[in-house]
Amino acid sequence: LFQTAFFASKVEHESKHCNGKGFQRPGSSAFDRVYTANQNCGHTYPTFLAVLWCAGLLCSQAPAAFAGLMYLFVRQKYFVGYLGERTQSTPGYLFGKRILLFLFLMSAAGILNYYLVFFFGSDFEMHIKTITSAISPLLLIP
């Protein structure tokens, strides 16, 4: 919520400093960069919420929460990097993709475990929680 408000305030700030009205501002590359970064962050947020919720519910809450916090920091890095050169946003983008993949795999492991319990009676929940807890600190490696 605070991050979205920060992004929106940056868009508003750049909008006020550009000449003209509306979103069609030819020649205002600073506004275009801020607006595009805000839109990119807004478009990935629903996906992030869905995989975060599924990973926490179906797999393990602590690694999912850690990955969620890391994702918020990475999106901040992406947004600030996008304000500079476009190549500065690439590390944040790639790091964010890796965190989303981790959350997705946690969700898939939780779903797979549910079906293994349902059909075969084998519960691998403790193994999955141990593995995700061990892997989650690796998300800190750039």
C-alpha cells in the first residue's frame, strides 16, 4: 500500500513538472519513465499477491513472507532504477522474476503435496517446508 502510494506520488510529481495537460506529453522523458515504471509495477502486483497467498497457504508461511518482503524491496529497486537509465532497472526486473518463480514453485509444491495426500496418503509437508526454508535465503544472492 505504501509502495503503491509512493509510486503514484512520483507520477503526480513528474506530471506537475511537465508542461501540458493529460498523459500525452511529448518530450517529457522523465514523466514517461515514471509513468511506465508505475504501470509495470501495477501490472505485476495482482500476480504477486496471488502467488504469495497461495505459497503461504499451501506450502509454508515464513519463506513465503520472506520472499514477499524481498519482492517489495526489489520492486522499489526496479522503480528507482527505471527513473535513471533503463538498463538500471534490469537487475530489479530479473530479481523480481526469480522471486515470483520461487513463490510459484512453492504454490505448485503445496498443490502437489495436497494431491499426494489425497490420492496416496503420502504427506511430504515437512520435507517441503524444510526445503523452502533452506532455499529462501538463497533469494538474497543477486
